[in-house]
Amino acid sequence: MKKTVEEFLREQGMEQENIFDILYPERKGEKRNEEHISRSEQSSVRTDGTFK
């Protein structure tokens, strides 16, 4: 039986937020290169890396 990526990551004990960060690493606020974030994006990213 094939598992979805989310099912696999849940089995590994990952949190829902981490699943999103792994699937879409370019949207992770804390770990990407700050030079590539536009001004409008900077205001929408919280300090903990989540979006407003």
C-alpha cells in the first residue's frame, strides 16, 4: 500500500507545521535566505516562521 507523504511524516512523529515546511521549504520563514524575501512577504512572516 502506498502512503502519502503526510502519512509517512506523521508516522515519523512530525508536526503538521513541519510537514508544510518539508513540502514547501521555500516558504519557511526562518530557514531561507532573507535576501530573497520581498518587503511584502517580510511583513507577513512571523518571527517563528509561520504566516499571518
